[in-house]
Amino acid sequence: MFRDILELPLDRDIDGLSMLNEPKWDSLAMVSLIAAIESSFRIELDSADYEAMTSFSATRMLVEEKLGL
């Protein structure tokens, strides 16, 4: 999902990916990520969640928390 939306190559390590180190992670990409996450995982995110989504790791933890994992 992150690779597709941010158009990242398959060999790019995304574990350390963040808004600060990926120029393609702009506001439009963020909206696309939110929509994809909500649709794929059937969860609802709110504005506090959006603010917490500053990195791949933080987003993964947020989704896991919402799913009760």
C-alpha cells in the first residue's frame, strides 16, 4: 500500500519510512493512504489518528491497535 501510493521501488526499505525522509509523502499522498487503510482494513480513522501517522512504523502500530492485535 505505501509502496504503491508513494510509488516506491520494491527494493526500498519502508520500515524506516517517514514523512520527514520521503518527499513523495505529501498531503495528497496522506489522503490516499488514509482512504486505502480505511478501505483495506475496514477501520475508521479520525484526526488524532491522522496526526499520529508520521511514519510507516507509527501507522502500522495504529492499524494494529485499531484491529485489536
